[in-house]
Amino acid sequence: MVDGDGLKTPIKHLLNHSRIHQQVSHGALTPKSAGGSEHRPWQRRKGRSNEWTHLGGMRLDYVLPSADLTVLSSGVFWPSKNHPLRHLVLDDKGREKPTAGSDHRLVWVDIGC
């Protein structure tokens, strides 16, 4: 929502919509990762690196639950450099590349009953 060439106004309207869970869209439960914080994209970015979902250093992927749901936790599957599952986002040469599966990282939200 901060970086990139896309239109920012429409996503801001969506993230602030009253029917969207505000804590997930832009509050304390916004999905985060340790791996995004460690990643250095090719271009300097201003957004919060722990909220990035793309190798280009941007938050491009969202899970936006309804405001009336109970959200327990959320995250972005982007393992840190020391995490045992780190190999799942690296290519066969150990590089964080789109050829490792995707240049986007999985975003998840755990909702309660």
C-alpha cells in the first residue's frame, strides 16, 4: 500500500471498509513474517518489511476476513534465515528466487469459532 506503481486509493478504501476486520487489514493482527524483515529487495522500499508478501518488497497479497469473525492469529509464510523450513522458499542454489515456487509468499489468518 506504500510502495509500487499501482493505484493506492482503491486498496486503502478496501482495507478501511467497515465490513473488513480492521485489526487484520491494518492493525495489530496484520500478517507479518521474520523472513520479510531479513529480505533486501533490489529496490529501496518504505513499507514495513515484516508485512511484505512479495520479493519486490511490497505487501501485495491479502487475506481480509469479515469484521464479525474472531481472528486468533495471522502471518506470512516467509521463514527467517535460521528457520528449519527456509529451504521451501529457496531455489536449488539456495537463492530466494521466483523459481523457488513463486515470488509471492503465502498469507494466512487463523479464525476461531
